[in-house]
Amino acid sequence: MKREIITIGGNGEIHIPSAPIWMSACEIADQLGAFASKVSEIFSPYSEKRPFVENEKIKRLFHKSGFVELYDMNIITILFLHFHT
């Protein structure tokens, strides 16, 4: 699966690639300087209110150590906007 991630530079530059953006909770947490469990905690109420979100906005990717959930740009935006740093 071809995917890109959002990166934030040392001086605050945000790079959003033109390719499809899919990020794992660990990658999102790394950009925000937080733990992946906090990202999951913030996303949890949205997935309960809108159960169809999992089919459209989340992909599960098989990794050598198990499965990794990848979130699309819409979910990433929600997480970035609701995260208190």
C-alpha cells in the first residue's frame, strides 16, 4: 500500500504530501509529542458515535509484529484539532 505521512519540521513547517495520507497512532503521536494510547483515547468517542467510520476511514495493515491500524486524513485532522498539547 502506497502511503505518505504528515511531517512537522523543527521550525514548525508542516509538510502535507499530495499522495494519499495514512498514519498509524504511533506516527500521529510522534508528531504531537504524545503516546499512542492518548491518540486512541481521543479517537474512541468518534468511533462509538459513527460506527461506519472504521470501514471508510481506517485500514488495517498486516505488519511483521501484528496488525497496525492506519487512519486517513479526515481522522488525522480530527485528532490534531482535538489534541491538547
